[in-house]
Amino acid sequence: MPKLPIISGKELIKVLNKIGYEIDHQTGSHIILRNREVPYRRLTVPNHKVLAKGTLLAITKQAGLTRDEFFKLL
């Protein structure tokens, strides 16, 4: 299994846009995304230059993605 990439919050938002998430609003340095389709999940993505590995894994799991699906979207 490949290592997790080092990506920023903005790059993660671009990946999540591909699966139906769009920016709802921003509070401070955190961007709130909402899914356009059922289930209407909400995700919080920190707008940081480098996301921590644990944060990246947690967000991808909340989005309903497996690790392999995430790598295909990159």
C-alpha cells in the first residue's frame, strides 16, 4: 500500500469536489464542505499548507472513501 501523500487543505478540497462535496462556508481556517447528494455529509477541512496524516485519514474515512479510492482520485 502506498504512503499517504503530503497535500494541503486546498488540494484535498479539489479531490473531494470530484465526489460531490462543495464548499458550504468557512470558519476561521477551517473550510466546511457539504455533499450535494444523499447522504448530506458535512466535512471540516483545515486550510493548512500541510495536513497531518491522521487528519487526512480521518477526513477520507468520514467522506466514505477507502485508501485505494482516495489514491485513484488524486
